[in-house]
Amino acid sequence: MSIDEREPFVNARFRIEIEGLQGTGATEVIFPEARIVNGGRTARVVQYGNLTLRRGMTTSSEWYQWWDRARQSAAASRKHVSVVLMDCLRADVTRWMFSEALPSGYFVSPLNALGGEPLIETLELSVGGLKVAFGQAAGQPSSARR
């Protein structure tokens, strides 16, 4: 089966990799805006919005624990976070690598006794940098490129 290079990718085949966290998955990713702004006479600075990750709530407490450490300590660990897009054959095609990620928000969707929807856990991350790898380079974890 060959892949038509002109065919756009669907937004449903992806995975999340967070440095040091084992079972990270997500049902939704909202990418941050990245804007170039003037930082003075000649300096140009990139400002990033928040990276938002959402997943169905499970017994895993890794997201909460990371957020809780960031809440309690100014020296909380920043992590590398990758969002990896896959093609229809599940091959990596694009990798967005966010450096210096640190939790800035943690939310859980409302409980509703009359509903039957999954409970959603949301983690908002401030990020310090962004690099993107395309094609074969997307298959290499960010740790291999440091």
C-alpha cells in the first residue's frame, strides 16, 4: 500500500511522549500559538502560548503529580514533550518537540450523574521552545537529537 503524498493527514493518529512519564496518552492536543515579536532594536523573540493535552481520566496520577510538584516548588522539573503525527500505516510523519515544558494548569471535566461521557483530565503546559521534524527525522525521539 503506497501513500499519496498529496493526501492530507487525518488529525486522529497521534501519540504524546513526555520525558520521564511512562503511560502518557491523549485524546486531544491543542497546539500553542508561536509568534515572533520585536524584543528591542534588533532582537526578535518568539512567544509561545500554552500546549494543552487532554485524555480520559484513569488511575494514572502522573499528570497531576507533575502539576502538583510545579505548584509546590519553583524548582519543578521541566520536561521535553513530543507530539507525533502518524500516517495511515502508523509510521511517524511529523514530530513537534516542545522544550522546557512545565505545567501551568490542571483541570478535570465536570461530574454529571445523568451523563455517560468519559471524565476528561486536562494538563496545560507552558513551553520554552518548539522544533518540528518531518518525514524520516520524525521517527527519532527528541532525546536522540539533543
